[in-house]
Amino acid sequence: MAYFSISNSTVSGFGSSQAPISGAYKTLCCVAASTQAAVVAPGLRRGKLYDILIGTNGTPADNYMEFAVQRATITTSGSAWAGSLSSGSSAMALDLADQAMEGFTGVNSSNEGQVSLAATPTPWYIGINQRASYRWVAAPGSELIYPAQSSATGQNGLVLQARSGGYTGTATGNIFVQEQ
Amino acid sequence: MRNPGGYAVVTSPEPVTVRLDGLRCEEIAAGISEFDTFTCCHCNCVVHVRPRDREEFFCRSCMKRICSPCANYPCMPFLKKLEHAEARGEALRSYGFDERK
């Protein structure tokens, strides 16, 4: 099992610039099962999201913001995304000695067409003032899990999204994932 | 709460209202506010628990905590749903439909 940190920071080595927040959900980070990299057969791996950090890095003001982790069918083609993506990469590994990530990761999507949200309960949601920051850490066994299946079969990943009716700056998101 | 399934912390420079889990709003003071959480065994949703809150739902089939929206539905553990979903993909591949992406 390998551990990864996926941040929408532009200095993380992948991803385009942070997308401005608007009234529609914008994807900060995503992770999905994929055979795109197929470093090790069979490629599809289940994953567990165990840590979420959110905040904003724009000018401080009083705006209501909503952050959510949602289950999604994520088109796992790097060329389909606005930001460059990394798959089969060890760039996000917490321990560089671990195996590279088998799954698919994306940050700073400015085109939500690649994310097809599922009509299922939102696994994690918080509505919060723009000035506040938040962190959630799961105890072992209580993580958010995504299945080891492809996007053609069904929901294959989790996305961290943000939206606001008033705030138009950028938001930060960081998720920690354990790949099985 | 006893044996929480997680821990959440909100850091705010001023008192704010937080909407948790899409179910309830809560006023929190300036500074650091902490919440215990648990993850619903049936839908895999994170639920923030109020301090000293005794209201919780418990599935007596899988003997785990569940969220209030899942309380009126029969027991179907989330891991079982995942196994069904993954088995479908495996079956399709075994039939020769290579639907991997």
C-alpha cells in the first residue's frame, strides 16, 4: 500500500493554474482508479481517501463557500483535462520508495465536462466562511473508499470540489490517498 | 464520542456558522473548533458529531454506526456495494469486453 498527497497547488509539479471559484462546482483535486498507467497488472486499484484539507488563498472577505467530496465517473484521459495530469507517477508519493500511483489524479480542472457526478449521497460536505480553514482526518477503517473499476463501468473516483456564490478567488484543496 | 471514526478541525479567525454534512448548521466560536466524526457503514458518508450528542443510529445487522438518511433502509454495507461494482467489471472483462480506460 502506498500513500499519496494530491494538492491543487501549482507548485506541486503538475496541474495548471488554480481555477477561479464560481457558483458552479469547480474540481480542486480528483483521484480515480485507472488502468491508464498500468505500472503493475491488473492496474485497477481500490483507494482510500483519509485526509482532507481545504481553505482559500484569495483576499480575505466574508463569503459563504461550499466544499464537497463527491463520487464521480472520471474520464481518465490526460488529454481530456485542462490541467496536465499525472498517472503512474511517484510525484505525489509521501514515501518516494513506494510504488508509483496506479490511479489517475487531476487538479485544477477548468472544464467540468470530464467529471460526471453520481446521483449518490455526497460522502463529505461542509459549508463554511471563506476565512476559515478545515481539516478532516479519518481513523483507520473509516476512510472514503473508491472502487477498483474503470470509468466505463461506473463511478471510479472521488473529486474534491468547491463553489461559492460570492467568492471569485481561488481555493486550495489537498487530499491524502492510500492506494490498495 | 467513544471510538470516533475521524477527527475534524475548523480554524476560523472569527465566529462563523458552519453547515456540516448538508444536514445541520452550527455556530462555532473564533479559534479552533474540533469535531469527532464517523463514517456511515452503509453509504460511506462522513458525519460530524456534536459534542455530547447522544443521537446516533446503529445498524444491528453489521453492528456499525450509520447516518440518519440510511436509518430507514435495510442493511447493505458499503464494502459489499463496492464488491458488487468491481465484480461487474471483472465479469465484463471475462466475457471479452475490454472496457478499461
